Amino acid sequence: MKKREAVINRKTGETEIELKLELDGQGRANLETGVPFFEHMLTLFSRHGFFDLEINAEGDLPVDAHHLVEDVGLVLGDAFDEALGDKAGIRRYGSVILPMDEALVLVAVDLSGRPYLGFELPLGASRLGNFETELVEEFLRAFVNRAKCTLHVRLLTGTNTHHIVEAAFKGLGRALDEAVGLDPRVEGIPSTKGVL
């Protein structure tokens, strides 16, 4: 089977990002972004999705982490889109309800070719380390726009912001792992339209 992987480079006046993704990996992550909490979340995403992920990113962090986090979302979305190719044989859908202590988060994805983010994840704390929690939504929106997928992330219960965000990133990894998985029963593109 051909390796499902992508290498994406992006350079702007605000950020410079090199990213390598292998969909059928072992969950290894090698990340340098300058935003430790973000790296922790991406490591969890990688581990629970069994994606091998390498990111080397620099940005205008003295301003804040907004541009870097958003641009990593764009590049990661590009990498998923490229690695999936025409999406032949994939399951297409993936979902999980993931607990993290008192937090319970639903994540559902459809690799539909249509970008949409349904985000209902109230976060009580405005910061976790040097990470502004409103960047979770910015990252996910950037990701879905470039991965061309529908994604719903919803808090079912919970109060601890760290636990909620962690459950969302772990859940995203698990749901995407299911969606990108190959199913021998699927012949060609998993859509009656014949294209995704």
C-alpha cells in the first residue's frame, strides 16, 4: 500500500512552518512550536490518532500565539487533505465521546470535502500556560477549512478547562483515526456522488 503522508512548508511574514504527517503511523510526535501547551495537545492528538507528526514552527510569539496556532491548523489541514488523496476506500466518518475526568466531550468528523466547524466548547479559563484558550476554536476552524471536513466538537459536561481541551484534542485524534481508516468493504469513493 502506498504511504499516506504529506510534507507541507508554509512561510509568511508572521510564521514559518515545516510539517510532516503520516496517517498510518504509530502516534509519534516531534514538535517545536514555542507554545508548550499547544505542543502537549498536538502530542495527545498524534498519540491517540496513531498519526506520526513532525512540526517545526516559528512565529511572532512576542505578539501572541494566534498567528502560529492558526497557521499550524492550516498546514495540518493541508497535510490531511494531501495525504488522503482522492479518499478512496476510507471510512469517511468518525466519532467519539471521550471522557477526561469530569469532562465529557463529543467529537464527530465527516471527511466530506465541505468545511464546517460546529464548536460548542465553553472554556472557563482564558489561558493555559502561555496558550489563550480561544485559540482552540481558531486552530480547529483553520484545520477544517484546509482539510475540507465537517467537524463538530461539543462539551457534554465538565468544568476544568484543561480537561475539556485535552478531551477535545484526544477526541479529534480518535475520530480522525476512524475516519481516515481504510475499510475493505468500501469500493472507491465513499459517496453516492462519486467524489468527496
